[in-house]
Amino acid sequence: MNLCDPDAGIQTGPFGSQLHQKDYVAIGTPIITVEHLGENHILHDGVPRVSDEDRNRLSRYLLRPGDIVFSRVGSVDRRALVRRAEDGWLFSGRCLRVRPNPEKIAASFLSYFFGLPAFKEHIRAIAVGATMPSLNTELLSNVVVPYPRDLDEQRAIAHILSTLDDKIEMNRKMNETLEAIAQALFKSRFTYATKDGLPEGWRVSIIGDEVRVVGGSTPSTAKSDFWEGGTFYWATPKDLSTLMSPVLLNTERQITASGLEEISSGLLPPGTVLLSSRAPIGYLAISEVPVAVNQGFIAMVCDKELPNHYVRLWAKENMEAIRANANGTTFPEISKTNFRPLPVLVPSKPAVHEFLRQVEPLHRRVVSNLKESRTLAALRDTLLPKLISGELRVKDARREVVGAIEGNRLTGTR
């Protein structure tokens, strides 16, 4: 890839000896870690910061608009474009920075290319490391990038795709607001309301008595008949780690009927609440599809009095207590045995019914937004190869994008 700035090019972040977690401060220059690489944008929440002294010492790792930051280890296909809001930020040692040559290629176009499913699959395939995939400057510099020579055409293509991304981002922010409303409703009705004692008809129980708590497993990856041609969703905590909202619509891998027979908990019904039980503890989602799970979950089937929306928000509200019951020092894990005795408030049926009356419409809107975003993302990833090859003209792609967005808005088809 001879498309990088001749003076900066591709660069790894500061080595561990140059920057330690103990160097982080409350007020200072933000430093991007792998956890803050969203889908082509930087996540601002919870970014660590370093002092002005460390910023000056690490000045060669300062970012500027148009840089593209990759994860260097683990999820090596994650990348994000640096925009004006991140000008002057730093990037950590677990990241790589690509600085495109603006005379050859538009950064926005290149970042979209890096987001193509085919490119992500390629980068995962060439990453080195048996246990932990790793990306280095040599591997990335050897990547072949097809692109239109005309910079204006590149920018026009990127602009079309950004229209889709803007709508996807709008949906993400709306879902954040809807989630905040649901959490506030839960707190006001079931946390603050019990400070003066339990209302009549309410009781305290343990979560293991109120939901069916199950785990999962991984069918042998050495047996192809468990995996090849699989049609049953099979979730791992990684599937939850990248969710825009706490809703599971699909999984990265699927298993066959033979593979499903290897999992004692079988296929869990839609509406099951999934809680990652290790590495890390705390990812939460409600599955909208029938799903089997691996051993990294506590799955809660809500087939008694407590509905899944209540159970998920209870788990979110009580995450500190859940983590406190975990075992293990290197990789803490909450077992089903330690999880089941956790106390849970069981409100009266009228109180639960009224809560659901308010929360279920919020959840339906979240799911609708997610499905629309998934459709728009698929369109984005379909358009780019066609635009690069010349199969599709820019004006035709623009018309298709406008039609997709307007069609979803007017018909409500998500």
C-alpha cells in the first residue's frame, strides 16, 4: 500500500515501557485504546487521558484528522477514522495508525475500503499469532487497495456512504436515549420506590428462583459436521461486545443440528437474557432470535413472573453485586452456582404490567432502528465494490441511497 504519507506512513503506538496505566490522569490529552474503536468512528466515553508532559514526550503518536486507527491485536479488523473532534489525541500501543497521502487517496474513502467485509476477512486471515491475532506495519503496508485515481470521485463515493453512516449513527444515538429512558423508568419504579419499605404485594426472592439460569458450551471445532452449513445461531461474548444496543439479532457463527445436540441447554427461545459471565463479566442483551450459547454466558430464560426487560435492567443495575460474586483472579468468572442466590425484587403483577406498558414500545423502537441500520450497512458494503469497479455510477448510487433511507422512513420497514 503506497498510499501513505511518505513521512509518517503506518506506525505502531507507544510500547508498554513508554506508557503505563498508572500514568493516566483525570484531565489531559485523550488516548485512544482498542476499546474506543467504533465502526469507523472513535468512541469518546471513558477514554483515558495523559498529562501535558506525557503528551509532549509522546508527540510522535499524536493524531490528526484523516488518520485511520487500527486495532493491532485481537480484533485486528477494527478501525476508525479520526475526525476534527479527535485532533491532537494520542493512540495506544495496542493500535496502529495509518496516515494516508492526501495527494493520492482520500482518507474517508480509504477508511470505507478498510470496512468492507472482504477486507476484514482478509486482514483476519493474514494476521499473525496462534492464540492472539496480531497486525504489524509490514502486513498492513503490503495490502493492495483498488481505488479510482480521481480524488473528487473518491470523495464523492465517501460522501454517499457517509450519508448511510450518518443515519446509522442517528439510530445509535436514538437507541442510547431510549435505553436511558428505560433505565430511568426501572430506577424510579423499582429502586427509589422501595427505599421506605416494600409496597403491598411485593417480595424479595433470589434470581435463581425467578428465571431459568442455564449455560452453554462449544461443539468441537475439529468436527466439521458441527459447523459447516450451520443454520442455528450460536453466541459468544464477542457477539455482544460490538452491539450498538443490548439486542442480539444474529451471531458471527452458526452451528448445525448435530452441533446443537452437543449443547445441553439446546436452542434458547427468543427473549432470553444473555449475560457474559467472563472475559469480561457484564455484556448484556436480549436475544431476538432462537440462540445457542457457548460457555461464556449465564443465560436467563424468563418464563415465570419476571419479564425479560425487567431482568435485563435488574442485571444492569446490580452489575457490581454480580461481579463481586465472581471467582478467579486473572479472569474473574461468575458461575451459575454463585449467580442463582443473588437477591432480586419481585414487584406485584400490576406494577410489572405497568412497567412493561411503558418499556416494551421503547424496546420495539430499538429493535426497529437496529434492523434499519443493519439494512443500511449492508447496502453501504454492497455499493463500494461496485463504485470502485465502475459497475455503478456515483449518481445512481446516490439515488439508491436516498431511496433506501426515504423508503425506511416512510414505510417503517426495518
